[in-house]
Amino acid sequence: MSFVKLGKLFMRSALKPIAWICLLLTLMSAYGFAAHQHSDSLDEAKCTVCVIAHSASPAAACQLPGTFLILVQLVVPAEPLPAKQHLIPFELTVRPPPAV
């Protein structure tokens, strides 16, 4: 077996467990951020998670202009077509049965 085939085989077998470990770490981190507590306000003032969570988000630097609706094109439904006009024959797909 060549090194390339061994590398591909290892990657296929290792990818799923690595993905599960990454997912588990992400969920544990989210739970840790959401459920952490502090015993006093001094610890809370030093906690970077709490400082970021309680900081004010910056105000928007610009205001968007007022928007209004402009009708560009009026779409009128067409008349229904007869069934024969819907069928488009394609002669390359129709062939006679093979000769015996």
C-alpha cells in the first residue's frame, strides 16, 4: 500500500471521531459560558466573559436612508395555452425498435 492510500484511509477513519470531539468541546464551552457564576462582585469584575456580556454594543455609525416602494413592472398573467402547444416533440429520443 502506498503512503497516499494509507493517509486517505487514516483520514477517513479519524475524521468522524475528531468531528464528534469538536462538537462536544463546543457544547461544553457554551454550557460553561452560560452557567458560570461568581461568589462575589470582585470576581465578576475580573471575569472577561462577564465584562464582555455586560458591555454596551456600539451604536450604528450611520443612518440608513428612508426607503419606499417603486412599482417597476406590472406582471399580467398570460392566457392559458392549449395542451397541444405545451408538448414539444424531440425527435432524437424517439426511434423505431431494432430490426431483427
